[in-house]
Amino acid sequence: MKIRVWASLTFALLWLLKVTTRKQYIGADDLFARWNRGEQVIMAFWHSRIVLMRFGYRGSKACVMNSIHRDGEIITRVLKRFGIAAVRGSSSRGWVGGLKGMVEAYRLGYDLIVVPDGPRGPYQRAKSGVLQLARATGAPVYPTTYSAAWHIRIGSWDRLMIPFPFSRIVYVVGSPISVPEDTTTAQLEQKRQELEERLRTITGQADAYFEHS
């Protein structure tokens, strides 16, 4: 009962943000072109920017990995109402099953959305799972983020950003990272560091956008 109530309240809040915020995109042309050609991708968001993650997605169908505890169930129900599928698992629990579920979703034509520092951090430290998915599927990884002109920050480990209704939103997309099938463990670590750096860079760019506008 509580899960259903929280899911309904969360959906209502997100719907309000969806219809009242004004959104624009920076660096997204290549990503949009891939979707227009019917190509699949992996999008990587920091955990602190998950509130409006759904509305940065402009493809046909996507799947995200959610944690298996109660909060993950709430998020799964909300995302389903917004047309996003989910598999259950995380870097700390159920990762193998979650990875298999994401690979299967990709084979069924879904784009994949991954939160590389979730669900419990450390803050803005990318884990290697998203690169393992890229190696298994051949899909490019697009670092993606957003910022809001009007927002609050929650005092959680991820410093979660919650935009206010009627705020301006800017989504910033970084250049994609490809992970060939024959990528070695050492090369995978280099790719992980590259993703982490690109996510930090575009997040700083997004935050600075409203400081100078």
C-alpha cells in the first residue's frame, strides 16, 4: 500500500515537472541522429541527476537497471508509467542478474540507461558495469546530464538535484565512448576513467550554464 502511494505521489511530481519545465539540449545532435537512424545506445547519468532522467531520453524505448530494495520498486513503477522498462539489480546486489537482464533488453531493441555511481556511491565515481554492458552489446555510451536554473539539493550522499516547476532545464550530452568486444581489463579501466571524467566535465558545464545566463 505504501509503495503504491509513494509511486503515485512521485509520478505526480514528475508529471508536473515534465509539463512545466522548459528544456533545451547541448551536444545532443549526434545522439538524436542515431535515434533517427534507429540505432541503439547506452545513456549514462550520475545518480544526482536521475529526477529528470526520463525526459532527457528521446528514443523509442529504453530500459534502466533499478536496485532491488523498496525504493527501487517505487522507481520501477513510476518509470513504467512513463514508458521506461526496468530490470532489477545493482552494483552491490543482484548485479549478475541485472546485467543479463539489460543485455537481453538490448537484444529486444531497447536503449539502456545506466547510473554508473548508483545506487549508493561513492559520489561521481563511475563503476565499470556500464562499460561491461557496452562491450557485451557493442552500443556506444553517451555521457548525459542536466541542470536546472531553479532547484534544491538534498543532503544525501549524491547531493540529489530536484528542479522546481517552471524552471529552465539544460541537458548536456558528451561525446560517445565505444568499447570493442576485444577490450582488455586494463583498457576497460581506461574507458571507465574516461567516462567518469566526461560525466564530471559535462555536469560542471551544465551547472555553469545558469550561473552565466
